[in-house]
Amino acid sequence: MIKADVPEANVVGQVGRSSSFEVTLNGKLIFSKLEQGSFPSFKEVVVVVRHCSQGKEPCEVTEKEESACILL
């Protein structure tokens, strides 16, 4: 989604701790699944990346993805 909206973005994935998913932009952590308990809103991540590509500072992602998983 990032590359489709911001083709010049450099997107890198790394293996981390079990159950972790973190998004770092220009050296700043903008989302941590371990802290928030779910995945980030991928649409909001794209918006933040787009803003940074226009020279703005990265800000935290606050929205979360809706979970389709239900535990009974």
C-alpha cells in the first residue's frame, strides 16, 4: 500500500520478536503492536508516510485495524 501511494518510499521489513509488529519512519517509532495490542490502520500508515514525503515530521499512528478474529 505504501509503495502504491508513495513510490519513492524505501520500505524495509525485518524479523523481530514473536508477536511484534512495529512501524518506524525516519528513525521514529510511529506504531508498536506490542504497545497497542493490534495492527495499525494500514491506511493511516500510508497517510503518515505521504505527509513525511512532503517534508512533514512523522507522527504516531493511532488508528488500529479491525480484527476479524473472535475468541470464544
